[in-house]
Amino acid sequence: MEQAPPDLERQWQPAPLEPLGHTDAGLLAAVGEEAEGSRDEVPGDGTEHALGLGVLMTENNFGLKKIEISVSEAEKRTGRNAMNMQETYTAYLIETRSVEHTDGQSVLTDSLWRRYSEFELLRNYLLVYYPHIVVPPLPEKRAEFVWHKLSADNMDPDFVERRRIGLENFLLRVASHPILCRDKIFYLFLTQEGNWKETVNETGFQLKADSRLKALNATFRVKNPDKRFTELKHYSDELQSVISHLLRVRARVADRLYGVYKVHGNYGRVFSEWSAIEKEMGDGLQSAGHHMDVYASSIDDILEDEEHYADQLKEYLFYAEALRAVCRKHELMQYDLEMAAQDLASKKQQCEELATGTVRTFSLKGMTTKLFGQETPEQREARIKVLEEQINEGEQQLKSKNLEGREFVKNAWADIERFKEQKNHDLKEALISYAVMQISMCKKGIQVWTNAKECFSKM
Amino acid sequence: MGKLGGEGLAAAAGRARTLGMEGERLASPARSSGLPAGGAGGESPGVDAPLLGSSGSSTLLQAEVLDLDEDEDDLEVFSKDASLMDMNSFSPMMPTSPLSMINQIKFEDEPDLKDLFITVDEPESHVTTIETFITYRIITKTSRGEFDSSEFEVRRRYQDFLWLKGKLEEAHPTLIIPPLPEKFIVKGMVERFNDDFIETRRKALHKFLNRIADHPTLTFNEDFKVFLTAQAWELSSHKKQGPGLLSRMGQTVRAVALSMRGVKSRPEEFMEMNNFIEVFSQKINLIDKISQRIYKEEREYSDEMKEYGPIHILWSASEEDLVDTLKGIASCIDKCSKATEKRMSGLSEALLPVVHEYVLYSEMLMGVMKRRDQIQAELDSKVEALTYKKADTDLLTEEIGKLEDKVECANNALKADWERWRHNMQNDIKSAFTDMAEENIQYYEQFPTLGVNVCRKRQGFWHAGGRKEQGKLL
């Protein structure tokens, strides 16, 4: 097992246990911490993820503990939903094991069942509380890019199996993220079966979520977003578009390839029946037919492997959306900042006008003054005072918003860099493993056809 | 039709006779031959050139019958009453001894003994006021003496081929005549003058003529010779000679009537043969369908790959670090698409035409069985008439005697040709499928080298097994 190059290592100190509903300030403080000292187990690179390991903060101590997470089973269940109607759903068993450093053995520490909607809840929570992080995506809710042999049914065992792997992958990604792994809600997700939903909802995260409308508005009206985020948005659009296209065509290619292989299977049956009437050719036909059957059935495994490859690409397809979420947050913050700055500038202007007595801007006060007469100097003084207070406040706010914005950009960009490394590594591996799959398919093909040729030549 | 020349015919058993064409001369005495079939000498048919005495010995056309020379009586095999040798009868000159059969097969397996080379090419469209049709150029090169020259070039259209086939079937009702490509393809929107269709047909016609040329009996058929050598007007006038429409119709009516009686007792070996033909026909038809379907699926696969590859190139434009890998995969996919096309063209060159020819052969064979059964039915009906004393018993007995001979000849002819056909079929099928397997092997052999190039660019991020191992390391 190769280790990733050292520049991906991340080091930090354990943070004090955070309260359940952390404030933004608290969050920023935690995020802004610098790493000091060194640790022997270091999370945050692809290798950890590949090993199925994550690093988690445990409840009562500050030591980093290596854990293994697996989504080991899936089970069909029936229950009653919110509207008290009977429903069928699939539950997934999550097992957590802690690894003792000394002897490398693992001990099962927690095991509980979760359904897909709970995973969604967890993710939505993470999105709200870590807007500067590219939050790992969940596997698809419904089967897409399906080719004819695959079922689009959510209850189909193959789909459930692939989803199980996808959910495990999600948990591993979160657990190996340097920041996300320390989240208490995430920890409880793995350890506290009952009451978890209530706990999450109590954080009130839904209220903190930015409204879609607000975000959309900001996207259109923001004047000076950081160029890097604008580029990132374009990149994520391109990534999404190209991977979607690739997956669509790949599904069609899989369909065709399936057809080619399976039709050959018919030779097997017909050769076998034909061999019954042939004296000299019979044996050759019969055994060649057998090889045709082998050939035809070999496509099933090949395409199953390819489906895993497709899932790897799909993960990055969904990651594109996560990237866009970070960009949106930046745009929102930037827009907010710009509005605040604009507001401050106008107040300053007003103040100046009042002070100097010139009216350059249109204001309601100005109109009413015109209509109802000038105000008294005392009134004017009062107004100036109010304005000056507001301006002070505004300047404070602007400062803190500015700081917030810069922190956000800094931290978000750090995570985006981490993400880029991860993406390059993972996609390269996925592409190479795809090439390997093709090679192995060819090797099988050579073998089968060589055998068939031998049978034919003996006819 | 020229008279038979007396010289060149020796009075020996099984002697071949020459059918003269206008202006044809007998270059040298015919050799004694123990194998009337094909007229070739039993041991070394091609050694003495020209095989003067060997043309068309076993074909008996209506026209020839009228010109039978007295010398014919010297030939053992021509001791039968000529009146029975109408279109429906078969020349009793097919070999019946095992030795002769072996030699017959041997004749075919030695390609260097081939003395008739035919090519079909250059399809050309002809437009007249009434119709449009295609003619094919047929070039014949031969060293045979009975041909006027050593090289011939003629143009023929499909109708002419149909005529030839009909004549061969008339002359040899129980020989397995090679099949002609279909008149037109019923399913699919194939225009009659579509290039692929014409090319496929041309190849099939080429095969048709060469199969006739390779057949020990058919190769000496007179109509075959006319077909290969006559100019257009000669052919037309030759075609007009022959049984009139009425007599042909009468023949058909009789045949239908006989077949309705059914075959009382088909000999065991022909029951087996019939069974084989039925099963074979079913299977070869299925194989034809399967092969066509594979071709179609491969075409669609190749088309999708053509779209699949470029997406990777597009992607590489936005991924600095993945450019090499993506481009590598795109190039693999591209090569795969090209290799698939090559595989497809291999299929359509080798496998598809062979399988299709045997589909047509299987129809042929059923017709041959029917005709054999008809000949036997004729005999059976006379025997029945005799049993019930329906007519003059002496005449009947005589007729029955002749019919018995006829049946025997027909059966023997079929049996021998059957063996030959089985043997050829085995070879053809074997080689077609072996070629297909080889095409597939070559196809798959291309990729490991290509794929390895992609993997070489991995730069140290190698992790074998990929996805499946993730999450399972507990």
C-alpha cells in the first residue's frame, strides 16, 4: 500500500470538544487553528480513505483514535412514515471499530442501523455548518444512467448493494476529512442510534440555512466575487456536464457490448443441437458451443466491475454540486459585504449632506423638507447623531464581515486545494483501473476465442 | 447442335462422349476413362490435356437426345432407351463403385488439377426503355480442349444465372446444384441497386459458378459451357431451344400429382438424409440469424464507441493533471472502435456469406429430396398399377424396369453427391468459424499493449483492484 506523498499530510492539534450548536465564531475559531506538532496517524489524504479508516475524536479524551467504519449490511424494512402510512425502506448497518495501535486488532465499538434519509439529514447539517468545506456527496437517490439490464428500482438488490458501498464511502470521506471528522453530530450519527434525529434538529440548523432565493439573488447581483471562485464555478459546471455525458454514453456502450456477448451465447445452444446430427463435426461443434456460452456469460462480471467505475465517476459528478455550494456561499457573503458597504456609503453621504446642508441625493426627508418646510437645527443634529451611530455600527459590521469573508475565502480555498488533490488522485486511479478492466476483458476474450478456435479447427 | 464426331470415341466401358458445339473440333482422341462422371480419367484426370472426351458426358439435354449417334450403343451405359432420357431423367453415368467415388473426391481436393478458372466482376448498370438491370462480367480461363479458346469474356445478368440453374436442375434432378443468391432481399430497405447488395450478389454469383466448375459432373454440363462462352445473341437463341413451356408445365403437373401420393417407402438412408436436412436447415437458419444479429450489434457498439472516445478528450481540456490518462483512454477507445469495424468486415467477408450460402443450400437439398421422391413415386405408381392390373402388364413391366433403373441411378447420384456435399460443408463451416475465431483473437490481442501505455502514466498512484477493496479492509 503506497502512502500518498508527504505534502498531503495534515497535522493539527485536537480542539476542545465543541458544543452541539456551535456559533459561527466558534466554528471559525476551530477552523483557523494551525497545526502544531506531529502525530503518527495523520488523516486527510486519500490513502486513509482507501483503507476504510477514519480518524475520529472520541467522546472523552483528546487523543486521536483510529477507527474503521463499514456499512456492512442492508435490510429491507417496513414501518410507518410521518403520515402514518405503511412504507418499505432499506436500512443499513453501520459498524464502527476502533483499532488498537499496539496490536493492530480491531474491536467493535458501535453498531447501529440507519436509513438513507438519515444520511441526507446528516449531510444537510454538515452543509449548513461547514459552508466553506466541499462536503462529500451521497450516492444517488434514484438510479440514473441505467442501461437496459440494470434496474431503476430502488429496491433492486444490485442497486441496494451499490448504494451500500456508496454510503460507506461517504462516511469514510467524512471521517477522513480533517475538519468534518471532528463534528459531534457526525460522531453521534455513528454511535447514538435512538434520538439522533431529534438531536440534529435541535441544533436548529434548518433555520440557519441560507435561502435558495437569497443565494440566487446574490449570484446574479454580486459585483466583485473572487475570481478563483468564478473559475471554480465554471470548472464545476464543465465537470458536471462532461461526466454526465460520459456516463450516458458509457451506459449505451455497456448495452451494446452486452448485446454482442449475449448473442454469441445463442451459438452455444444451436451448435449443441446441430452436433447431434453430425458424426465427425459433432465433438468440435459441441465443445466450441461450450466456449461460446462461457464467452456470453463473461460479460456479466465485466459490466459489474464497470458499474463500480461508473459509481466512482458519479461521486465526482455529485462533488461538482458541492463545489458549487461553496461558491454560492462565497457569492452570498460577498454580496452581503457589498450591500453593507453600499449601505454604509449611502449613510455617510446622507450624513455629509445633512452636515453641509447640500442635498445631492434624493431622499424622502428631502422631499418632506421641501413640502413641509425645513427642519429645525435641533432636529438636524439629532438626525446626524443617529446617522453617525449607524455609521459607526456599520463600519464595525463591515469590518467583521470583511474579516469573515476573508477567513471564509482562505479556509474554503484550503479545502478546495485539498479537494483538488483528492480528485486528481481518485480520478486517475479510477481511469487507470478502467483501463485495467478493459485489458482483463481482452485477456479473457483471447482465452475463450483461442479455445473456440481450437475446437473449430478440430471439426 | 453439332453432330457427334465418331472419332475420338472408343468403345470401352463407361466411355465419355463428346458433345460438339458449332464449329468445335475434336482435337484428340478421347481417353479411356473408367469414370464417366466428369469424363475424367480415374487416376489422373488432368494430366492429359486437353480432356477432349470429357465434356458434358453425363449431361443429357433434350437437344442432345435427338442427336444421339449410333455409336452411343457401344457405350455400355447408353444401352437404355433414349426416350426415357428426358429432362427428368438422369444419366446413368454416375459412378457407383467405391473406387470411383474416392477418385471423384480426390479430383476435387487437388486444386492444381483445376482447369477451369472463372471470375465474376465489374457489375454494370444497363438502362433500357423497359427496365434497368445489372450485368456482370464473367471471365473464363481454361485449358480444356472442348472449349474453342483458352479465354472467354462475356456479360451476364441475373436472369441468365437463373436460366442456367434451371437447366442444371432439369438435367440433374438429384444432384446438389449450388445455390444462387436470392432474387432480392425481402426484409430491410435494400434497394435492388444498392452497392452493398450488388457486391454481395457478385461474390455469391462468383461462388456459384466456381462451385459448378468444381463439381465433377456439372462442370461438363453443356449449358454451363454455353453460359460461360456464348455471346449474348448466341445465348438467347440457345435458351430458346429446349422444352417448350407446355411440356415444362406438363412436367410440373405430373410432379405435383406424384408428390401428392406421398412416398410409400423411402429407403432408410434417405430417411436419414431427410432427417439430417431438416435439422441442418433449422440450425443453419438460426446460425444465419445469430450471425447477422452479431454483425448488427457490433456495428452499433462501434458507433457508440465513436462518440464515447472524444468525450475523454473534451474532459482533458479542463483537467491539467489528468490529460495524459484521459487522452490515453480516448485513444484506446478509438482503436477499439476501428478494431471492431475490422472484425465486422471479417465477419461479412468470411462467415456471413458462407452461412448464408448454406441456408440456401439447405433449401436446395429439400428440393433435391423432393425430386428423388418424385422419381421413386413414379416407379411406385407403376408398380401399383401392375399390382392392380390396370393396364397392359407387359408394357407396364417394361416401363417398371426402366423406372427401376432410373430410380437406382437417381439414388446413386444423390448418394455420391451427398457425401461430397457433406465433406465440403464440413470444410467450409470449419474454415469459416475458425476464421471468425481468429478475427476475434486478433481483435482482443490489440488492447493489452494499448492499455499498458495508459497505465504507465500513472506516476506512482498505482493501486490495484480499485474500488472493491475500499471499505472492506477491516
